[in-house]
Amino acid sequence: MFGITSFRQLIGFIVASLMVVSGVLILTETIMPEFIATDRLRYIFGVVLILFGVFRFLSAYFSEKRSKELRSIIEDDSWKSSSTTSE
């Protein structure tokens, strides 16, 4: 479905999913770290973890596409055949 093409991308997906799951568990009060004293702080931590997990997922998803495009630009040899002749 996602077309995992590298180990780096796999690690990115795993970390992103762990962050989203942790955020959801904090929001549902399943895990409550000792230092979270108020509900407002719990909501902030949960939402930030979920949003950062989504960002991390999108970053991992589009990074391979960007690197493929960059590789195709770098490896483009079409300029070699278009030489100009000077007389």
C-alpha cells in the first residue's frame, strides 16, 4: 500500500505509528505519565504527539519520492548529446 522502498522509510513509518498510538493512549488516559498534572496538559501532549506522528509519516512517505526525482535530475545525461559546434 505504501510501497516501502528503504529501511529508512520503514523506520520512519514505525516511529510515526508509535507516536500516533502514544498520543491516542495519552488522550484516552490509558497511559498517564507522572508529570502530567492536569487534563489540559494531557490534551496538549496527546495532540502534539498525534500531529508530530502524522508529520513524521508524511515526511517518510514523500522523502523517497523526492529522492527519486532528485536522482533522475542528477543522472540526466540528455545535455551530453546536445553539443554546439563553433566555427
